[in-house]
Amino acid sequence: MMTVNTPHIPVSATHEVKSTCCYCGVGCGVLIESDGSRIVGVRGDPDHPANLGKLCSKGSILHLTARPELQSLRALYPELRTDRSAGNKHSYHSRVRATWDQALEHAADRFADIIRMHGPDAVAFYVSGQLLTEDYFVFNKLAKGLIGTNNIDTNSRLCMSSAVAAYKQSLGADAPPCAYEDIDLADVVLIAGANPAVAHPILYRRLEAARAARPDMKVIVVDPRRTDSAREADLHLAIQPGTDVALFNGMLHLLLWEELTDADFINRHTEGFSAIKTLVRDATPRTIAEICGIAESDLVIAAQWFGRSNATLSLYCQGLNQSTSGTAKNTALINLHLATGQIGRPGAGPFSLTGQPNAMGGREVGGLANQLCAHRDLADPAHRAEVARLWGIEEVSARPGKTAVELFESLDQGSIKAVWIANTNPAQSMPDQNAVHRALRNAEFVVLQDAYLNTETAQFADVLLPATSWGEKEGTVTNSERRITRIRAAVNGPGETRADWEIAAEFARRLESRLRPGKPSLFPYQTAESVWNDHRAMTRGRDLDIGGLSYALLESKGPQQWPMPAGASRGLTRLYADGQFPTANGRARFIAKAYRPPAEKTDARYPIALTTGRLRDQWHSMSRTGSVPRAFGQVAEPEITMQSRDIARRGLTSGDLVEVQSRRGSIVLPLRASDEIASGQAYLPMHWGARFLGGMHSRGINTLTNPANDPDSGQPELKHTAVRIQAAQLPWRLVAFAFSGPGDPTKPESSPIPALALIDQLAVWMRGVPFASAVPIGRDREGVLIRLAAEQPPAQEWLGSMDTLLGLGYDGVARYDDLRLGVARRVDIRDGRLHGVRLSGPAKTLQGEAWLLECLLSERPVEAIRNHLLAPNAQPPEDLKPRSPIVCSCFDVDERRIRAALLTQPVDVPDQIALGSLESTLKCGTNCGSCRPRLKQLIAERLSPGTI
């Protein structure tokens, strides 16, 4: 029988509990407001040093992801698949409810049988940077300590493993040496392969404040795209995708040429300098400018600013990491810091921005396939022996574990038979989705431990185990600056959910009874704190020693940075101030690696370089943010962007549907022109999976991406894919939008369902046509917006079934049908206002969708124009214009209102005063501040011709 240890939260008056945001690695402190039974609000924790009370647009709406009506999306009780025949293996409906005992006994039996028959390396675990450190620790001990396999990897492999490998190669340990306060103190900030204005907004707010306080500060952004961060930089190096190593080697060549290196630091604290000098000898400005596609003068300026600065700080993320040369990109950048002595002092150093909220905690406990606890090296026999002694086992396997891409390849090939997936969604997030889906289909046994039952991965689960989620968990996380925060549960988990560490520990105890009967348990844990204490003991004497920390200290003194050994009064703000590094000889290493182009070159067949990135208001595969319609205000639907001249050159128009094809698969989605993209390139946000971007052959964006990976880090090249783009020959179109609610208003017993749940029900229609997208809409009321495209109209029965699901199938819906042209319109008016619309027919006959959608969202009265709404060529009322993209999601301010407000200001008003006016009149930019880069961009464009 499973022991439930999650603390009971009594129902009481509204109170606040300290926690952290569950999105990016900034690690913002939050105060969760609850009444004991439900979360009712969230605000930034003013005492947390990472954010000092600020939250970004995603963090500000965290409470909306926990509203009670979303429980229909949650995994609430264990489920078992009862029929694994070909027709049922991947159907959600072939699983039935089970007890925890039944589910865990079945999982333990299956794992034990596979281990006995095929050995420990026939099973694997794929976990997540969303886990708490305590969760991670138990999973790592379960795999490497109990089972004896190193086949445990994490989705952090997809985002941070190149940074890990580079820190270890260059500095001796996976330890970011900097702190957030270095942003305030830097004279030059180099942002490479990162867009913190979007991906790490709270750090970007800090950079904005630092620049305002110190106007002489210089900011350099290295990015192929003209991102929000790049637009505001003093120097934007718009390099060709994947040429970062060449750029940094070229900068080092110039630092040497202009004698801007620190010879004393190099001689006393580094090794390998002669090899790097030889490597960069031929990296002349002309050569590097040609490779990177930038001006020689810009390269020279970047090197001079970097080398002449008293304090240079580098901030970098996925643009460097997600590459077949990701480790080389990281080490080439670290080389610049070592050559100039820009490390270990205020305002200086190479600072990797962590992607996920606890990717750092996972790295601390050895949650990657090539790591052991507390930064021990799996390849080191002494480290393996030390871990075996501390765990009380005979040995730790020396066989390297399978990294993420290798793990799913082995699952496909059959050498791995069973996989346990925890709190991640590889059926959306891994590259080459066709191969990943095939691997999950071929797997003998799949366990999914997750808070959500509607992810793309859930369909493959033979066992589904319901886990607690944000606001329901106890433990710790570590952010990008090595700061550990204690978090508490604000509410009890719904249904039969359990904490992740509890689930893993109980499974481990059941597996122990089969694999090592009669021996003392390796998993005696009864509380999260008991797990953390075990982790703490493993760190003593290591570079990340936290022997001086405890739950009690974290609660009384607040978040602390590591290392903080026993006896220390506080953690260490920055590392290597004494010039001593955790290498065999105490010296940092210059790593000499030549530039290599991306694994997949563009050619005549695939001439476009596709890059991927993030949206400001969405997170990863949108399991959480996708449940909040207002998160779709800034970018409402999936789309690919290209430069307008490239679009015209292909005979296309912005707004066309296009087929995007790589060597692995193809997807169909709308095309939009953008000035962010250089010629020969295209851009796609990473978030769109099959739930939102469907179709017969689509498994989302990662249908296209490349699984080729870095030989040092195992990180796949998600940032560069060669594609071709052509018009999609799909003349029949459908667009429908409706509020969720009773399908027939005369039968009000049918209650509204969340938009995302409705989208899940629409999945059958999304799979039935070549192109489909479906997204939530609305703010106070929820609805859905769905688009379909096909070669020819589907059967009327098919359309009728979809109408019924959208609430457009009852007798009171106004209808227009032109059978000759194949045009159909459905308009549902309730209480004098639009409740739903469906327009279908040849693409050229779909008119009025934008203003009809605005009628629905604004809930304006339309009864007077009821018949007008059905006309195929209907024009909008004079006082109504379609809504433009939302700029400020906090106050629902769209781009048109901002442009109109700017037109009322004198043309010569300074930009800062114009911004202040927008903040005072529209409130945009005054809450989370995530919209400020876009506001400043609109201010800069206010004198340009354009419509409002």
C-alpha cells in the first residue's frame, strides 16, 4: 500500500504561500494566493532576489492555469491500458481507471521481467527540468543505484547540455560563475544566441534598468534574427545561422592583434593558450566577416568593446546550445573571457541562461545520462566508487547511458524495451517527430507520470500516473545563478495525484522487493526534506557543497546560492574570484575547436535555413499556457515567417498557406512576412504541437527538425533545419470560432468546457484534413478558433458532426448554403450577440472572418445585422475594425490602440516621453513589463507610413 506523505492543506481564509514560477530558469519568487482549496491569485515575491516582486506575462497569469474548471485536463487517477492490440495500443480510451496499488504493481512487474530477461539497460527513464530537485534525486538513484542502468536522461538535454559540457571542458565543473547582480555592474553585455526580452523577460527588465542608470553601457546581440533584444542593442551582429564559432574565433584574433588580452591572467590561471593562438591565426576579419555574413567594421567594434571593457558579461542560451557544434560555440565564447581575464569579478563572466525552472537542480543531482550526483563524472572510477559507497550498493555501472536522441533511437530499434517518462512531452518536443512517434509505438511498455492527460505523449502510455503540479508541490529548485529556493504547496493536489518523488520512491520500493529481496531499502524517504538531506550529504566536499543549507535556513533567510558549505554564513555570489578552477591543476583551459558548419546544409532542394525559437507568452509544448486563451493574444495562431522579398520571389503572398518540407517530413501552415528575418531564412516558434497544429501528416513543428547532435553534449540541432517552402494546393477552406458552452441553448444542462478541452475533442477533425489549426480565444469568456484546409470539401455528415461539437448544429443557427459554389455559412446568435460562426468553401469566397471574430470577442450586439452576417461578401460596420495583435496581455491592449494613441502625440516628442504617455493612458507596460520592447518598437515606427 502506498504511503501518502503530501501535507494536507486545510481550507481556511485566503492566505499566501511562497513558491517559484514554474517556467524559465530565472527562478522568480511568487506568492500564491489561495483559500486552502483552490489557487485564486499570484504576485511576484518582493523579497526574492531573483525578481524583487516582478513577474513576466507568463508568470502573471499562473493562477489562471490552476482554475478549477481545468481539472478536466488533469490526470486525476492512475490508468492502465487493458488492450495492447494494434488498434488500441495508442488510444486514450483503451486505458481504464486503476488503483495506485494496481498501477505500481503492474509497472514493477513489467520492469522487473524486462530487467531479468534483457538486463538493466533494457529500461530507461526520460525526465524533466520541470521536476523539483527532490524528484530528480529519487529518479537518478532509482536508475543508477537500484536498477544499475545509466539510461536516465532529461529534456534538459535539449536545452542545456552543451552549456554543461562547455563549462566542464573550459572551467572544470558545470557551474555558472556569475550572478544576476553582474547585469547591474557590467560595462559591456554580449547576448549570444538568446532573446531575453522574450525568453527571460525579468532579467531583461534588469538590463533595461541598468542601461537607464548607466547610459555608457554597451549591449551587443549576436542573432540571425532581428529580435526584440537585437532591435534595442547598440550593435546587432546578424550572423548566418550556426557561424558562432567563427565569429568568436574572429573576435579572439582581433583581441590578440590589438593586444587586448590579459597576459598575466593567461599565464597564471590558464592552459592551452598556444593552441588557440594557432587556431585563430587565420581567422582574419575579412575571412570571418564573409563566413558570418556581417560587416568587418562591426566585427572589429564587437572585439574592441569586449576587450577594452572593465567588465564584460556574456549572456547566452539555446542559439549556442542547440547545435551539432553547441559545445564548441560555448567554449569559443568562454575563450574570450579567459583571454581577457573577464571572469571571477563583478560584472564579468560567461553566464549561461538556463532554459527550465530546475534544469540546474537536475544537473546538481546527476540527472543526465553521463553524470553522477554532485558533479561527479560517470567515467571516473573513483567517482563511481564514491557514489556506490554513499548509496550503499556494490557498484555504479560504467556503461554510458543513452542521451535523449539515443534513448528514443534505442526504443525504436528495440534494445530499450520500456521507458518511464516523467513530466515531459517528447511526442511534441523531440526532433524528428515521425521517428519519436514510431519509437513510442514500438516500445513494449511506456509509463507516463504527468499532471496532464491530454499531451501528445499521453496516447502512448500503457500506465498513466497522476502527478501534482505547480502550487501543489513541496521541495526546492535552483535557478540560473545557482540560487536554491524552498517552495511550499499552496493547495492539495486534485483527485489522487501524488508528488513526483513519492511516486518514484514507492515504485522503487516495489521494484526492490523483486530485484533485491530482503535487503534494506535504498528509498526510506517519508518527506521531501528527507530526500533533500540525502542530496545535501552527497555534495559535501564537492564544488557545489551545500552542507550549510537546510530547509529551515532557506525558510528563515530566504534563497541561497551554492556553494554554501557548513559554517558559511551565506552562499558564494560569483565563482573563481581567486583564479582557481576545479581542474586537476587549478587552471582553466582554452579549448581550440575550429568552425564547422551546421550538420544540414541548404541546397537547391532545401534552400531555406529554418530557425526555431520562443513566443513571449507561451511555454514549451503549452500543456499549461495553452489552457489560458489570453496567452494567445500576442501571437494567436501558428505561422512561419520569412522576408517579404523571399516570399515574392516564390510567387507567394503574406497570408498564404504553404507546405514546409524538410528531409524528415512536412507541415502546412500560414506564411507571414517579417522584417526580423534575413534573406534565405525562415522562422518558426517551437511551441506548436499536434494539439494546435494538426493535419494528416503533421506532428507539429518538430516534424521538421534535425536529430543530429553534438558529439560532446548529445544536444540535437533544433536551431537549424534545411527546408523548402511552396504553396499548399488546398483550395477548400474552413474557419470556425465559437464560445464554449451549451451546444443547444434550449438544453442549458450542457455546461461550458475549457477551450483546450474542446480543442482535444476536435482532434479527430484536425487529423482528417491536410491542414488544421485550433487555438483558444477570448478573455473573460473562452472559445476556440479552428482553421481547416483540404483539396476538396469533406462530406456534409463530417461537417455536421463538427458543427455539433462547436455548438453550431442546433435548429436556431442561421444558415446560408450555395451548393453550386460549395459555400456555407453558419451564424449562431444568442441573446443578440454572436456565439459562434462557421465559414467554409473555396478560399476566395471566405470573406469577413476577421470582423466577425471581433464581433464575437467584443460581444457587441448584432441582432440588427443578423441577415447581413450571412452574406458571403458582407462588409464590417463602419465603427468596427478587426482586432490587431495584443501587445500588452495584462491590460488587453492591442497594436491598433497603441498606434492610434501615438498619433495624438506631437511628432517631435522624445521616445521616453512617448512611452510614459502610453503607460499613463493605456496602462500598457506598467505591470509585468514584457510588452515594453514592442512598445518601444512601435514608438520608433510612429513616423513611418502605415495603417492603424
